[in-house]
Amino acid sequence: MEMRKVFNWQLKRRVSYVYPQSRPKKQWAMIFDLNKCIACQTCSLACKTTWTSGKGQEYMFWNNVETKPYGGYPVAWDLGILSKLKAQEWRGDKYFGKTLFEAAEKDEKILQHISEDEDWAYPNIGEDEISGMVNRGDWIATLPHRIWMFYLPRTCAHCTYPACLAACPRKAIYKRPEDGIVLIDQSRCRGYRECVRSCPYKKSMFNVETRISEKCVGCYPKIEQGEMPQCVTNCIGKIRLTGFVSTPDNSRKDNPVDYLIHEKKLALPLYPQFGLEPNIYFIPPIHVPISFQEQMFGPGVGKAVETYKNIRDDQTLKGLLVLFGSFEKILHSFKVDKEHAYGFDEKGREIISVPVTEPIYVRDVFDKNLKAYRLNTP
Ligand code: SF4
Ligand code: SF4
């Protein structure tokens, strides 16, 4: 299969892809702070009630939340493709191993792991399972924890080099030039399922009723109104932020997404070695061993964890994380002063301000005016 060369900044090198390089004017991106996710699944339900409540979509979760190390939807989606990809070598922050396009068999476009029907039937397998046995008398006193688990929310990453788009023989999948959202043209799709087989994140899904493929649409009608997607605005843990990510050479310090990804290198892509340049970025959990996380988030994970642990001393970063989940509109820029974090729209108008530290008021036990005690009620 003849391949083109495109630049992948997450791997710091040129990589193989089916089509020539073409970046959108703006690239949709999301950031998830994994230290705050509580697996309440509100995001999954917000998505489901908005987009996938129809026939044939019963087992379709465009947004899912799985528990690592044992969870996965579909079952073992990542283990399947990782074991096929074999050695994944990084030297410093440059990737020297093969990407999925480079490891493709002769006459194939991409290395594939195929999930069977049964793998799609257990969306919450492994949920809340911890990494090992807890000994009697164990307690948590150190970071990372000896026994651990963490929640991994996932949606389509609207990749810069999408495998689904590359694989489609009908050219039914396209990446919007205005915001980088990847969509399946439902009228062109004939349900060949090449996208389902090829997406390594398993975020293109087949509808058995309509006999065509469907995937996360990035809540594009909301994005067009300058609003964040349903999974973001409904997130109980306020772990999510949507914005537009620049390439590293065009990074803007006042762009919240650029700041976390490029300036602080706190938010990292999931399995960047696949070579798709995915546009969902994860702030790694600080209680999970680095050795486990490096394969998922790349070599920058140790530094990111240290940055997060020292966040108390970083007013800008603290302020920016407080802006997560504070507002429905997309923030194009931000600033933080001694007391407040501010978000601005595309025209630079202030649209939100929040205190970096929530004020705490402690009431007297005895209210002198009412001559009454204020006791906690049982
Ligand atoms: S709504 Fe937020 S906190 Fe709840 S599971 Fe989804 S990402 Fe995690
Ligand atoms: S995550 Fe999968 S479905 Fe989404 S754009 Fe990337 S390759 Fe396509």
C-alpha cells in the first residue's frame, strides 16, 4: 500500500499516512483530568440520551468510562492492538518504534485488532476492580499506591490522522476543515465496517439496525454555537475542558488547551505511538505507578505527575484547573491573578471568573442575634 509522509508532533517525527498532510484551520480538542473522575457515568448518559438512544444503539457508547487496569470497552481493545504492535521504543520524547500504519501487513492500510460481537456486549467489564490483593492491615501512605485503579473516560479523539477515514473504501468519512471534527457521511456509508476494524481506539461502531457505521460527532451543533459538548458540560467531577489545540510551534500561552498540552506538558495523548495524533489529552493520575502509565501516555508521564503534585505552588495552573467545568461556553483564552481565574471568548470578552480558592465561612456555634445554637443535625 503506497503511503505518504506527514508530520506527527506527538511522536516528534514524520510518520506514514494514507493521505497527504492537511491540518484543519482549528483543531477540536478535549482534556480530561483523570485525578478527578469518579466514574459516575453521567458523561456516558449525557451522550447516550443526546445521540444514541435509538434502535441498534443499545450497546453503543460513544462516550464510555472504563476502569484500568482490567476494564475496557470493547473488551481488551487496547491489549489486542498493543500485543500486535509489538515493541514500542521511545528515545527521549521521540518515538522510534512503528506506528500502526507503518506496521500494516502488505496490501493493508493499517494494523488491526478486530473486536468480536461479544467484546462489545460488556461495557462495564472490570469496573472498580483493583490491580491486586489488599493485605489485611494495608493502608495508603505513599504515592504511587501499591494497589490501585483509575477511571479512564474515552470518546473519539477526532484524530489528526484518523484511521477510520483512511480505511473507508467509500470515502464516506471526512475531517471538517473548520474545526477538525471527524464525521461519517451517513448517506455515503454502506456499512463495510472498515472504520470499525481500523480505529485502534474502537470508537467507530456498527449499527445492526441501520446497517451503517456511526461514531461520536464531537457535539458539532454545540461547537458551532461556541459551546462545549454534552459530556463536558454534564460532567459531575468537572474533569473536562474543550477547546482548540494548536501545533507546538503555534502554541499560545493564553489558550487554556495549549497551556496544558504544550506549555506545561501536563495533558498527554492516549497511546500516541499508534500514530494517529489523537486530540483527547489526559492529565495522568498521580497515584498510579509510572511504569504502567508510560505505555499509555508516553514518556512525558513522569514529569506530568510531578507537575501535578506540585500544583499548590503554581497559581496559573491551579486557576486554570478551577476553570474546568465552570462554564458552558468554549474558552479561547484565560488569565489568572492572585485571587481569580478568568475565561474569555473568541473576541476577548470576559465570560467567566471564578475564585482560585473557594472562600470558607465558619459560623459561630451560638448565634447571638437569634440567641440560638447552630448545631449539626443528625
Ligand atoms: S461525568 Fe465526569 S466524573 Fe463522571 S464518569 Fe464522566 S468524566 Fe468521570
Ligand atoms: S478515534 Fe477512531 S473513530 Fe475517532 S477519529 Fe480517531 S480513528 Fe476515527
